[in-house]
Amino acid sequence: MKNILVLNSSLNGENGNSNKLTNTFVEKAQESLAVKVSSVDLNAAELSHLSIEEMTSWQTTPEERTQRQQTLAAVSDNYIEQLMSADVLVLGMPMYNFGIPSVFKAWIDRVARAGITFKYTPTGPVGLLDNKKVIVLAARGGMYAGTPKDTQTQYLKDVFGFIGLDDVEFVYAEGLAMGEQSYNDAFLQANEKIIELIGNL
Ligand SMILES: Cc1cc2nc3c(=O)[nH]c(=O)nc-3n(C[C@H](O)[C@H](O)[C@H](O)COP(=O)(O)O)c2cc1C
């Protein structure tokens, strides 16, 4: 049984193109594999920017935390626990203004935690998570894959590598705002690639 954790970040909720990709992934995975799926809509969770108050709660030992600090620390603790118990992480990844959605950055800020998901050593940072597959299902209005304007791909490889997750695969549905033909072709290609990736799980 594989544990799949799906994280969606679209402003559009279930109507998001990236949600359509994650839904297809789940549907196809359920058809061919024994999977347990947990889904989180980070946009609906209304994750705020990381604050100094929340970070201080992490740096305070659990026994010394105030009630408020316990509540704040639990946000990051819970996301890290979810991530640790997943075998495969599937990300619905809209491109907004050339980057990742700010709500996904807010999630990254909660799961990249010194001493828990990475540590510093004399030779540099070391990721502490056991390797697991990360699959990024990217939805974009324009065409940016393979160009310097795609700031998502390298950033996501770097940040997941930093916490120990080096196996990051991308599926792109691009040109979604470039007419019906382009939209349909993009989903056709992306769905094929999704089926191929599921075959390799
Ligand atoms: C605020 C905003 C910014 C966007 N910026 C970009 C962009 O920089 N590049 C791009 O190709 N598409 C851009 N788009 C189009 C989205 O990538 C496209 O609508 C995609 O389907 C978003 O995923 P979603 O439908 O899951 O929300 C933007 C859309 C919005 C709403």
C-alpha cells in the first residue's frame, strides 16, 4: 500500500487546472495500485506567511511552550508528519506570476525546519527526510518549460533536495490560456505522462 499525499494550491479550488491534474493522478493511481490518498487544499487552509512568533514556537521546547505556542507549533508539526508518512508527494502546481503560489511557499516555510527536515554540518546542509518521490503537476497559461522564465522547476528541485528529496518529476500542462486546441493538447499530453509515471511507481 502506497501512501500518496496530494497538495493543491490553486486559487480556483476544484475548478483549477492543477486540481484537474491531481484528480486525474489519483483516479489513475487508484485504478492500478493499492493506494491510500490524503489530500490537502492549501488555499482553503488559508496558510498565513510564516511569522517570527510561529518560528519562536518551534525553537521553544515542547514542555516550555505556552498554549498559543503549542497551537502555532502544531501547524508545522502536522504538515511535517503528513509529509514524513507519505511515500509519494503529488503537487498541483499553478504558475502565478512566474512562480509558485504564495500559499505553497507558506507550506515550504513550515516543512523546511532545521533539526527536523534538514541540518547544517561543517560541509554544508544535509536533508533529513527519507527519499520519496515528488511529482509536480504544473498548470500554466503560457509556455515556459525549459526556459529561464520557468522559475518553478529549478526552485522546487532545489528546495526538495535541501530536505533530502532528490527524486522530483515534472508533468507540464502548458499553454492553457492559448486557445481550446492548445488547452486540449496540453491535457492530453499531461495525462499520458501521468499514466507513465504511475506505471513506474
Ligand atoms: C494571478 C495569476 C497569475 C498568473 N501568472 C501566470 C504566469 O506567470 N505564467 C503563466 O504561464 N500563466 C500564468 N497564469 C495562468 C495560470 O498559470 C493558469 O490559469 C493555470 O491554469 C493556473 O492553475 P490553476 O487553474 O490550477 O489555478 C496566472 C494566473 C493567475 C490567476
